[in-house]
Amino acid sequence: MMINRKTRTGVVIKETDNINQALRKFKKKVEESGKLEDLRAKEYYEKPTTERKRAKGAAKARLKKKLQKEALPKKR
């Protein structure tokens, strides 16, 4: 199998290797590289205003989650 030199997402298979293990390694490398997420994000056009709105909502959700994690437990 060819190896992409820019992202290093290829897997070399030897005669003794199992194809299922090689597929798992390849999927893991693709997941770690983040190429699949980029491809999904670019699949459809998103207007700049909706992109900003989505990013702002995600930031709010992260902040809310962080504050909930740091908050003291409620008294009964």
C-alpha cells in the first residue's frame, strides 16, 4: 500500500500481517490525522455567519460544562 508522505496515513502490510489488523491501524491513523473531519466539514458550504454562530454556541457549551465540573455539589 502506498503511504501519503504529507500526512503519513498509509500502512505497510507484510505477508505475515492480518488484513483486519492493518485496516484497524489505517483507520486509527486517519482518525488521528483529522483529515476525515476536515472532509466532512467541507462537504457542504456553510455561510460565515452560521459558522460563527455554531462556533460561539460550542464555546458557550464548553464554558457551561467547565463551570458545572468546577461547581461545588448542591446541599440537600
